[in-house]
Amino acid sequence: MVTGGSRGIGREVALQAAAKGARVGLVARSRPDLEAVLQEIGGRGAVATADVADRAQTEEALASLASELGPVDILVNNAGIGSYGRVADVTVEEFENVMRVNYFSCVYATKAVLPSMLERRHGHIVNVASIAGRIGPPMEAAYAASKFAMVGFTEALAFEVAPHGIGVSMVNPGPVETEFFDTRGHAYEGGYPKPVPAKRVADSVIEVVESNGLERVIPRALRPAVVFRHMAPPIYKRGTARVMAKQIQK
């Protein structure tokens, strides 16, 4: 089951999962886009439309797909949106919407499939978070807050359900070659790291399921930044201040 399965990372996950023999349930808002992905994977699955920020719609979509395809073995919480701007300028409503789409959709979907997984003592949940869930980038407070919430949720859930035979993982990409930046209304301006293909992120989603790993950071070059954030805060602070100064100049 893949939320945000109509394009980008979600589409790539669907392609790879189907190639491995899985039947794939796809959830997004656009039925034509979902149908196109379903056709790409040879009809190996089913689709359901939902605004994942709406709990009732999400639960209904997942229940519909489960009734058609059977109990969910793997859930990939991939749906998400971006936000860019100073905290002083971003509206409270935007903060709330980003949190609903990015974080609460993850909670809604997880809660919908978890009882069956616990009963069967089988399953895996992958949350596609972000490097912004490990490091709070300037001008992205709303987005980072939602991804930090996903990271905390993932870590806590992983320890809770491991004794029941259920795996929980997160994939934390940096910039990705998708429509994400266009949709949020502000292009990616960083020179480093360069955006990675969506397929590369999907590779990591498949990998963490097969290896039962807790976390992957994509690209690997961003991993030291996470270490500096926690082990050498002064270095992290100075580096972030320089990035902020460049963004203000632009």
C-alpha cells in the first residue's frame, strides 16, 4: 500500500514492488494519475482516491483496497507536501495543513493497518520522511516540523511493534528530482547536494523492507550533517548560519 502513489517517489515504489511480484494498492487524490500508474505496473493492484489529510477518507480508501487485495503486508507512507518561508510570514493555516498532510496522514494510515498486522504478527511500515526531519533547515519550519514528527513517530513505533514481528523504517531523502519544489512554490536553490532521482529513494524503500533497517539517508553524503547536528552543535550552528545568510541575500 503506497500513499502518494500517483507520481514521483510513490510511483517508483509501485513500479519496483510490482516488479518483485507484489500487488500494489495506490492512494492519491487524482484517479487518472493513479490509473496511469496501475497500467504501468501491469494492473497488479488497485487504486483508491483520498485526500490523506482527511482521516475518514484515508481510512475508507485503505479499507477499500484491503477488501480488494487482502490484508496489507507493507505500508509506505509517502504522501507529502512542502512549505517555504519565514515563520513570521507563513500562516498558521499553512502550518496546520502541512502537518495534516505530512504527519497525520502517516498516523491515519498506520492506525488503519496496524491492528491487522499485530493480529497476524507480520508486516512492515515505511515512512518517507526527510533530512529536514533530522536537521531543521532555515525557511522550512513548517515542513521540518512535520518531518521531525514523522521521525519521532517512526522511532517510537519501531520499538513498540518489533516484539510482535512487525518492522518499521524511515527513509530520509534530501532534495529529490520530483515536482515537489514546483508544488511548494519555491525552486530548490542549493548547489549541494544535487537532487537525486526518485528511483534512488524508492530503491532505499525496498532495501529497508528487505533488510528490516531502521533508517536510510539519501544521499549518503548527508549523513555526516546528521552526526554534526547531534555531536558537534557549534559546527552545525555556524554552517546553518552561513546557509541562512546566503538565502537572505538571494
